[in-house]
Amino acid sequence: MKISDIDICNLPPLMGMFVDYLEAECGRLLEESPQFMQLIREDHELLDEYDFLNMITDSNGITKALKLNYEETEALARFCLVEADINCWKQLQMYLLGMAHAMEAIELLKLK
């Protein structure tokens, strides 16, 4: 089983609270990174400048064919790269946070 196979909507309440805590802590730590915040700013600037990006990220998805010019195609490519970078940062931070908690648990077990 992979971590991506876990449906967090069906976790027991205590485990759900732990996941919420981890996500909040991960977000707090990432907000301290100037590089990550630059990616977030760039993401928002692209969304503000190009309306079709909002249509793509909307929960309804793309409802009509897109006819993009060169500039819009470049913006879409940049947006995809920025989104991928943001997700990589989040995944890495979550991994590091999980490893820190695992190491704390190991140290507590050594004490007993």
C-alpha cells in the first residue's frame, strides 16, 4: 500500500486530527521559506493574469476547447512547472516532517 492509496476522508477521527496537524505544520514551515513563497506569488500572478488558467484549475475543468496563442502556451507551461515545484516542496516538507516524528518516536523507544 502506498501513502497515496490512503483515503484521508475515512480515517478515524484521531488519525484525521493528526493528518490535519501535519498539513498545518507543513504549511507553517513552508511559509518561512522565501523560495517557496516566491513560487506561490508567481502562481497567483499567473492565475491573475491569464483567465484560462482559472478555468483549467476550476473544479468543473475545461468546458470548451482552448485556442491558445504562443504567449498563453508559454504561460501554461510556466504555470505547470510552478505547480509541480509547489507540490514537490509540499511533498518534501511532509516527508521531512514525518521523518522528524519517526526519529522522535525512535528516541522515545530507546529511553524505555
